[in-house]
Amino acid sequence: MSLMSKLRLTRAFILIWAVMSTGCSYHLRGEIPGDVKDKTIYLTGIGPSNPFYGEFTSLLTASGGKVAEKASDAGVVLNIISANHLRRNITLSAVGQANMFELTFRVKYDIENSKGDILIPEKELSTRREYFNTQSNPLGMGYEEVEIRAEMQKDSAQSLLRRVVYSLNESKKNASTEGKPNP
């Protein structure tokens, strides 16, 4: 295979990847159900300097919720135990350089109500992506990986917010059925 055809193949792969990755993100529709206190979440474990914190809080705000300043003001407490990226080489080229990579973003969390009762015990949310790079442009590879990591954090924040909303709905259902006698 000539250098020109390799270059064309690489460009075609990049173009296909770019087209496929532009519209695959899930977006929350509407607002978080419940009253103002239910829409307020207290976030612990990571601070405002963490990119995941920023992603999660901006999604929360866009959905009609807000971040509480103290746990007693919140409808739910989200404890982020850990949030980290992992990178693993998957394949090697003929000259021994890694050319396919797996990126993983893992978030360990639990969810409690403002009284400290566990609504969702410790769970792990994991987002994975694989990407191919010929190592012909190491600087471009770095930018590509940064973009992929940012998208992974955004996807994880959306999934986590859906889980928080679900736990709010479930705790509200449980609270409303506790006072009713069983038939």
C-alpha cells in the first residue's frame, strides 16, 4: 500500500469518526421533577476545580436544579467517592508503537437523602471509548484524547444526573406510600 493510499485511508477514517461522534450524545429533556428542595443537590467528594464537577453542575442547572451549599438544604446528597480516567494500550503497530487505545472514565458514588439515609449504595459508573491513532501526528493525538475525555465526562455526568433524578423519584414514591396502609 502506497503512502498516498494510507494517507487517504487515515483521512477517511477520521472523517467517518467525526461524523459519527457529532450527534451521539444523550440530552436530558425538561426539568427535574419535584419542588425546589428536591431539585437541590449537595455534592461532596470533588470540588469546583474538578472538570467533572463543572460538567455535572452545569447539566443540573440546565435541568432546573441547583447545587446546595450545605447538606441540610438539599433534597439529596451525592457523594463522589472517586472520579478518574484510565488509559490502556490495546494494539501495537508493526514497529511496536501503540496505535489503538481504550480510555475509561470511572465514577464511584453513593446517594443519600439529607437525613443521611442511603438511597443508592456505592455504585460505579463507567464510560469507555476506543480510538485509533497511527502516531504520525502525536500533537493531534493529544488533542483528540483530550476531546474524547471531555465527551466521556459529559456522558458520565448525564448518566449520573439521570440516576440522581431516579433516586429522587423513588424516595418520593416511598415517602408517599409509607403513610398509607397496605390493602
